[in-house]
Amino acid sequence: MTDSNIAVGVVLLLGINVILAAACYIALRTGWKIKN
Amino acid sequence: MINWGGLRALYIKEVMRFFKVQLQTVWAPASSALLLLLVFSIAFGSEGRVVMGVDFPSFAAPGLIAMTIMQAAFQNASFSLLVGKIQGTIVDYLMPPLSPGELLAALAGAAITRAMLVGLVLWGAIALWPGIRANPAHPLAALWFALMGAGFLSFLGILTSIWAEKFDHNATIMNFVVQPLSLLSGTFYSIEGLHGVFRSISHGNPFSTPFQASATASLA
């Protein structure tokens, strides 16, 4: 009755979070669109 | 060296920002989600419809909680810097001695806090719902997916608020990216029940991971 694998979901979501957090970090550090 | 005092101050400021209007930011999304569950339960539940081996309301509840958590996280995060840009108070974020990492942690932390509060209210209300199994089969996995789902949309929201120049930009991402992806991610149906290409597309939808995984963690 499962329609997704929990272990795959745990790792996949962690990966998505790490990538997006890195993108946010780089954007904030370079001041893209917020520091003119 | 981490500026814990500054990080804490910004986190508290960001939490106060949504908590001051908690009716709109915490209770309203939970109430809307409950209405959705009510409407769909009346529409499908009364026919005794079974999805993934459980009755329809018990199947939809975990996904609905995940969807509400993620949308709340996005809404909070996507307003943070944008409001500063529009009101000219962005210097309040940029001038204090906070590193980009500390700024990001405080903004994401507050958005995740709001999302988890909304999720908690909704979960509490669903627990009182007659006939729904509200206790997850794997509580730790369910908590992990809630936190990761909230984190995912918080970062996406922060990126949106960095990029957006007006509220319209922000609303565009909310209405044309976040809403469709979350509604089409299997909250109200099992992806395995889809055919061919739609099933493949749904598996490629990043939003479906938290929904499907929460459902699995809760029901398996």
C-alpha cells in the first residue's frame, strides 16, 4: 500500500534542501538583486 | 564565529512578524485545509472510497498537512526580504553584523516555525476528526518530512523574495508554481493510480516527495 520509498524520500529531500540553501546563501552573499 | 545574539534577535523579529497577525498566518491556513478535507470527504468519503488501503479522509489527511505546511513556509519566506525592498527597510536586514548564513538561518528558521505551527494546529484538528487515523505509523519519518518540506519551501520562498521586485512577482510564483505543483502532487490521489506519462511527470514533481512520503510514513 506504499507508493513511495521512505529512505529515497529522506535523502532526496535532504538533497533538495541543501541545494536550495546553497543557492540562497550564494545569492545573499553576492547581494544579487538586494544590494545595488 | 557565529553571531548568536544577532541570529536570535532576527529570528524573534521574524517570528513576531507573523505572530502579530496569527489569525491570518496560522489559523486561517489550517482552517482552509480543514474545509478542503471536509469537502473532499463529503464528495468521496461517503461512497466508501478506499485509496492505498485506507478510507479517503485518512489517505488525504497527511498529504493535506504536508501541503499546508509547505505553502505556509513559502508564504512567510517569500515576504521577508520583499517587504523590506518595497518599504525601504531592507537595510534592517543588510546593515546589522549578520553573515549571509546567519541571515538565511533566521529567515528560514522563522518560516519553518510558522509552517510547523500551522501543521500542528491542523494535525490537532484532524486528530479530533471522527474516523481519521491521525497518528503516523512512523512519527520520526513524518516529522522529518514535515521539517524538510518546510525547509524546501522556505528556501524557495527566500530565493523568490530575493529575486522579486514587486508583490506581483511573488504572487506569480505562488499561484503558477507552488499551487499547481502542490495540488498536482498526489495529495488527493495516489500517483500509482495514474497512467503512463502522467505518472512519470508526477514522479518528477519535487513537491510530490514530501506528500507521498508523508502519506507513506503516516499510513504504511
